[in-house]
Amino acid sequence: MQLFPGPKVLECSDGRFHLPAQGSIVLAGEADRAALPAARRLQLTLSQVLQLNLSLSVGTRPSVRSVYHFSYSPLLPAQGYEIHVDESGIAVNYGSPEGAYYAAATLKQILQQCGRNLPFLHISDQPDFAARGLMIDISRNKIPKLETLYRIVDFMADLKLNQLQLYIEGSPFAYESFPQVWELETPITGEEILQLDAYCQERYIGLVPNQNSFGHMEGWLTRPEFNDLAEIPEGFMLPEDMYDSEMYPEGLFMHPGTFHTENPEVLQLLAAMYDDLLPYFTSKYFNVGCDETYELGLGKSKAAADAAGKGQLYLSFLQKIHGLVLERGKTMQFWGDIIIQHPELIPQLPKDIVAMEWGYSAAHPFEADTLKFREAGIPFYVCPGTSSWNSLTGRTDNMMANLRSAAIHGKNNGAIGYLITDWGDFGHWQHLPVSYAGFAYGAAVAWNVENNLEADVAGYLNTAVFHDRAGKIGQLLLDLGNYYRLESGSIRPNDTEMSMLLRTPLQQTQLVGKLTVEHFDHLEQYLAEIGTRLEQLELECADAGLVAAELRNGIHFVKHAVQLARIKKQLADGPGTLQPELIHRQIKDLDILLHHYRQLWIQRNRTGGLEQSVSKLVRLRAEYTRLAAELTGSAAL
């Protein structure tokens, strides 16, 4: 029997308990009515998995046969539970209603694996991190439909995650005070947040508002009515040490994205945005972002930054935001990447603030960074990522190492939470199933670090998520996410070279300088083998056909990028050997890729953002067309 996440203690003994066809799920007394959601979840599991219909009963009496017995224990920690199976039945002790619900999640896996014959066992379990969350980026073009978010919440509930954040910048939310910002989009509405919040509460998941409030404000500051609130209204060139020079050989222009902190109208705008957003959420937390304030102190506030220091300028505005959050009765979370650059200022942070220490590489210094917050007495989360974004199909080895490191060092240094982040930079091209392995592994180590470092992610995906009778999709997803290991070997933070190639102009060839024909051959062989394995899957999940199509499309993305790399390599060596027919085939291949991508997008997501997502691919098609015309003209001469 394999439980996921692995519990603190699992002891099996000889003997089996056979579930009877009739009996009750008993809540021991009136006080145990708090465990009713857990009992109902177990009741639903028994019906779906074993077609058994057990009634609910409150109170112990001789006339009721107790098959499952839920009893509150003040000796157990909050979120903790115990399960004991012997000849008399199944006893569940819990320290809080959440603990009872997590016991029901564990029993679901036991029933799926053992059917009606349960082994005698004892489980004692509780989480390492009190808060175990998942953050979904809904701002980079892809805004999920409500039913997609419900699916994600159910996925989270099975993994004992208890916090969901939907990252907001720009206009993925329908601000009622600013309809002009989102009138051409398909945002999530306040009413939908109410529905999602209620759905989450039923599963002991807190839906936390997440609204960036300092940097990453391009969606607002590029608009004429808000442009004057920007630190540099005309935009700026990003410093050379902050981007990949092979991808941006002529530099990287950035639209205005950071507030001018001394303009009082900024706080007025934030207050109005908060008043539009926050009433729809019941969570006591509010993540205000405030990361990557690239141009702070470089424009209108340069004199103030030169006088007081850029760090002090940042801290001062963060404290003002904190005031807005307190006025609205919330506890403020904020991304810790800027303040960690000024460790001497960390002790000046409000003590009721929560720092979100994020980093997405295998080598991110979670140990050193979290120690700074711990020493200053600032509560903090560790926030690793799924490595899905800018990867097409994932970066498995980096993902596993990143999630593992955050869990180990977060626990050792006293993190109060663990937030798995899943971003969508540059079009959000990865399909949802690409992120599932990161969701699962992150949830496992967030629940119990020590017993889940080697958790069987592939097995869990096979049995609990995709219901693959062939038992192959889990390892296929992990392997598909490792294609990047066959690239040049250059360090590309949060990126793969194949993804980068699709986003750069056709005539820009610097990225293929370290790639060889052997790299391309190995990549194509690897992808062909995975494509063959994909056809061997026997999925029985509700969205089986869609999942298979999404994985085919992801493979297609990488294959197209490999052929693009071959073309760029020839362009770098001189286009004389290129044939127009090759480019025409590439155009047709891209048309098919885009057609399928658009069809798949609308299955899980809203239409708003789709054309922006594919804009770089549409540009690439136009560049193919021009190159083909040039080659045809040259051949005619």
C-alpha cells in the first residue's frame, strides 16, 4: 500500500477487516458534528469507489453498527489525525475538523487500493507546514474557466493542500470601479470568486487574494489614465545583468511597471483596487506582491533613492501598503526578493507581515535567505515552483530539486508555510497536466518532508490522477519534462532553449551557437520515443482525451522548436543551403500547431488572452513567410 503524501507513521499488522455492505459512519458525539464534512467526503468515496451506501449517525448506540467511528481528541495537534483499523472496524481520531478531513483523504487512497478488505493498520499523521498552498498565474494570458479551477481545487484536496492563490496583475479580475481596464477581456468576476471561495471552504482550502501592488503594474501603467503614476512613464532598458544577452543581444526594453512611490494618487488607486477585490474573499490573508520593482529609484524617485537608499524607499512604500491592508482587516503577505537584497532593513518590517521567500532554481539559497527572516522574527513561507513555465513541457529535475530544497530548509528554519507557484510567463504555453507532477511532489514534501523526499510521484499520477490502466503516464510526464537535459547545457534560469527559440526573431541566431546537429538528433529521437509511449496510455480520468491531446501538442511545440533550431543554425552559417520547401513545410507545421493549441486552450480556459498568447508564434509565421519569399527570389535569380 502506497499512501501519498506518505504519513508520519504507518504500521501494518496481520489481519484484515472486511467492510460490510451495511453499517454507519458514526460521529461519536454532538461535538463531533464538526467532522461532518469529513464524514460526508468518506460517504461519497465509499459510494464512488465501492458502491457502498453507508449512512451517517451522530452518537454511539448499541443499535447502530459503527463501521467508521470519528472522535475528537484534544491531545492531537490541529490538522493531525490517527486511523486505526482492526477487527472491530475503522476508528478515526482527529485534532480539528481539518484533521478529520485529511483522514478522509487518506482513507480514500486506502479504499482505492484495498477495496473492501482493509489491512489492520495504525496511522499517525500531521503536517510539517501549517499552510500548504498552490499559486496559479492567471495574469499571463491564460485565465482558467471556473470548472477548471474546481478541478484544481479537488486535486488539492486529495493532496491535503489548504491554500489557493490566483496571481493577479493587469486585468484578469473584473474590477467594478475600473471597467475600462478589462472590458475587452474575459476576467474572473467577483461573483465567480464568491462561488470559488465557497467551494474551497468546503474542502478546508483558503482562497487567498493575490494582487501585485508595486512592480509588475504594466497592465495599468501603460494606460494613458494611469501612466503618470509610473516611476518611468516612458519605459526603460533593463540592466544588462538582468536578462540573457544571447536572447536579447540589443538589450531588453521594459514598459513602465513600477509605481512612483511619492505620488499620493498611487495609494488612492491601490485602495480602490483593494476595495473592489477583497470583499469577495473570506481569507484573513492578502498577498500584495511587491516583487521585481526593477526601475525603483531610477526615474522620478532617483533623488530620494540617492539620499535615503533604494532599500529604504522600498521599505517606506511597503509600510504604506501594510497600512492599507490593516485597514481592511487582512494579514499582509509580500514577495521577499527585494527586501532580501537589503537584509539590514528586514528587522524594520512590521512583525505581523508574512514574507514569501521565492526562488525557482535547484540552487536557490533558501537556507541563507530564510535564516535572515527567522533571525529578524519575521514569519515567512518558502515559495518554490513547478518549473513548468517557459519550458513547453516542464523541467523535471530542476522542479524536483527546487521543491525539495524549499521543503528541507523551510522546515529547518521555521517556515510557517509552503507555497507551490505555477507561472505563465511569455504566453503560458504549457498545458495544465505539465504542472501536475510539481503540484503533487510539492504537496507531498509540504505535508511531511522526511518521509516524502523520494515520494512516488509517477505512481500517484498513474493511479490517483489519470487512472492509467497501463501505469505509464506518470513516468512519461517526468521524462517529457527532462528534454531540456539534451540541450546545450548552458544555464538558462526559468527557461529552456527550445522555448526561447520560439520567442526570438527568426534572424536572431545567437541562441543556437552552442547547439549542434547532434543535439537536434538526440532531441528528436527522445521526443519520438515519448510520442510512441504516449500512444500506449490507457487513461480513464474524466478528461482523458483532452490530456492526451495536450501532451501531443506539447511534444509538437518542442519538435517544431528543434526544426526551428536547425533552420537558425543554417541561417547562422549562411542561408545559401536553405531550401524554400523546408520553410513552407515549417509554415504548415506551425499552422497545425497553432490550430490545435487554440482548440485546446478553450477547453480549460477563457478566450481572453489567447491571441496575445500566440502573438509571438504568429510573428514567427510571418517571418517564415518572408524568408521563404526571399529564398524563392534568390533561387529565381
